[in-house]
Amino acid sequence: MTANRIPVIEIFGPTIQGEGMVVGQKTMFVRTAGCDYSCAWCDSAFTWDGTGKNEIRMMTADEIVAALRDTGGETFSHVTVSGGNPALLAHLDELIALLHREGIEVALETQGSRWQDWFLQIDQLTISPKPPSSGMNTDWAVLDNIVESLTANRRSLSLKVVVFDEADWQYACGVHKRYPHVPFYLQPGNDDLTEADPALLLARLLERYKALVDKTMASAELRAVRILPQLHTWLWGNKRGV
Amino acid sequence: MTANRIPVIEIFGPTIQGEGMVVGQKTMFVRTAGCDYSCAWCDSAFTWDGTGKNEIRMMTADEIVAALRDTGGETFSHVTVSGGNPALLAHLDELIALLHREGIEVALETQGSRWQDWFLQIDQLTISPKPPSSGMNTDWAVLDNIVESLTANRRSLSLKVVVFDEADWQYACGVHKRYPHVPFYLQPGNDDLTEADPALLLARLLERYKALVDKTMASAELRAVRILPQLHTWLWGNKRGV
């Protein structure tokens, strides 16, 4: 049997999941390299723009679990797979199965541009379609199929949209209207990925979060919604690996 | 038919739920008066210490829903009942049923000192047993029964413990060990309920949150845990009614 290898660019933790449906969760992170998107404001562009290529290691599921244990010891029971877009990887099922055998839950975030059968094995799946400010286009047929398949199989699923501007807001309203029964999360965009002072960044992020909260509170269109910041950037700024 | 009345001390919103299992949720708040506890650090002591007695209105379920609509219009589909301890109120089932008939979800938080049959109708129930720093004693037999009944009925349930100090931390570990299969939330205590400057308060709350995150990350005892701040105090400080 040949062991399949996965392009891994970061393994770190334990830390908190800073955003989305499992916000605050104690978790380890496995970040995979490679993306089919190139969002204008991507906060992990090193996973796909070539700047991180020397950090990529091709690892088997066994090697990834060993690396997680090396880093996190026995302090964790939750792993988050992030990217890049981990949905590009057909063989992620091996890692998911191995983690489950150790009693570890697995969360994953992807933009919803591609289906993988192993989506059905993920404990908390966040689909985060990208709004107009990203420069990307949503393939609604693909997204419809993903949401339908997950819902039919009663999987733990959420939709999350990052909002930078009015066009993004309209897009978010459209996503919620299209999939009204899927738990829906809004997140303010971080428009300053270079600010090195966490305190200055925090003041800015807090204002942006407040503005999104205010706008959402006044809306009759977005009612069943959760608005969350990126807690990790509030705590640690734009630093990587926390 | 006589309409039962509920002692209501505040109705406000829509705003975000700032803490716990539905953090970030757009919601209206109904705060009931009266508590069987008197926690040393209670952030809503006006509900039970007499200072808010002139604000209490005895309201029927119909009147509460009308007041919610007066305040929130059509912008909401979620209501949070808080206290005080709303579990003191035997007739809350009428309000819950009325809200459900309008398609509105109901969340509720209580300390787990008393059972009510209508717990089984709550969409998201947070049980928040109080740690030693509160000065209160936990009745474990009552809490065991509450957790068992809710779990047996597969209700959406979480446990949340506020942590101020080392004794609270040990208490939290004990709660998690006693009920390992119930989603478990830690929250740093706000030890400054009088600071009027939100920016000064935020710096302090951020440090306390970071410290609790760091301590939890290093622990092999607390693994399946979510650590969350009180987002509303980060945004609005110690202000009431937001």
C-alpha cells in the first residue's frame, strides 16, 4: 500500500479557533498548501503565491499525526484543517480517519468551490464562499450541490461570509437567502494585513466589527445570523502560527 | 383563563449575544427579575439586590412579545431569556410557546440550581454553575439531574464556567470531568464592573482572556473546551442594555 502524501505548510497549536462556528475551540491547526482561488485580501497568501513554497512538506497522514503529537502532546482533542483550500486534496480522508481513531474531532474550512466525499466525515465544516471584494466568482451550481449533499446527510455545517464593503454585504444577503436553513455567520474583513502593532490593529478591527454589528442589527433581511470577529487577530494581530 | 405574569426588568435589542454557545447571535433580550443566588461578582445584581425594583414590570407572555416587537420590529428571529435566574419562573413555558409559534428561537441561561420542565423547549440552554469566587455552593444532585434529563432528551445544551482564580479553575476542571460529554465553555471573569472607560476596560479584559487561553492551552485536563470572552463588554464596556 502506497501512503498518499499531503502538502502541509504549517502545523501549530494548541491555540483557539478564532472565528466561525467553533470560535474559541481549543484546537491544533494543519494548514495545507495550494488554492484554486487567489483572493485579493487573503490572509494566508503564502499558501498559494509561491512565497511559502520552501515551507511545504509532503506528509503522510501518519507523519501529520506524529507532528501534531510532537507539537501538542496530549493537550488536544480537536484538529482544524485549513488552507489554502484543503478541498483540493482527494486523500484527506486518510488523515480524518486516523484522527477519529484517536478520538480527535476534525473541523475544516473551504470556500465551496469543489466537493470531496470526505466532507461527510468532517465534524464541523465551514463553507466560506468569497464575496465580490475577493475578486473571485462563486460557482453557484457547485455550491448548491455541496450544501444539498451535506444537508441531506445531516452534517454539521455552516456558511460564513467575510464582509468588506456594501457589495459584499449584498452578496452575504444573497447567500443567506439562497440557503436560509444553514447556520449563517458574518465576519468583518481585516483590511490591514501589514499593521505590526496589535494594539493599533485591535482598535481598527473593533470599529469594523461594531460597524458590521450595527448594520446587521438594523436589517430585517439578516435575522438568523451570527456576527463574529477574528478573535486571534484581536489577541495576536497579524502574526502567523498562533 | 388567567394569564400568568412574569417579572421583567429589561427588554432590549436586537444586539449580539456576547458570550457562550450562541456567541455572536443576533438576538433580543428579555431579562427577568429575581435570583436564588447572590454571586459576589454578579454583573446584573440590579435584578435581585433591590436597586432595580422600580424597573420590574409584571408582564404576560403576550405583553412581552408585543414589547419585543415594539423594540425590535421585524429584525429578529431569536430571543434570549436571562436573569436573574429565569429558572425560578414556572410559567415561562407560555412565552416560549408563543415565540416558537412566531418562528422565533429561544435561548436561556441559568445556573443549574433548579429544574423546570420547559427546559426541554429551549433551543439553546446554557447551564452556568457558579465557581467558588461567587460565594455560592453548587447543589450537585440537582445539577446531575438537570444535565441527565437534558442529555436523555437530546436537547441543545452547554455548560459554561466563569473563571476568576485558581480555585475557579479547579472547579471548572471538576465540572468538565463530571460531565465530559456536554459541550464545555470557559469564560474569564470581569473583575472590574465599575470601569466606565471601555478602552481601559478592554485592555484589562483582553489580558484576562489571554491568560485564560494560555492556561487552558497548556492543560491536558481541559481538551474539549471552548474559551470565549464576553464580546459585549469588549464592544460596549460595562454599559447596560446593549
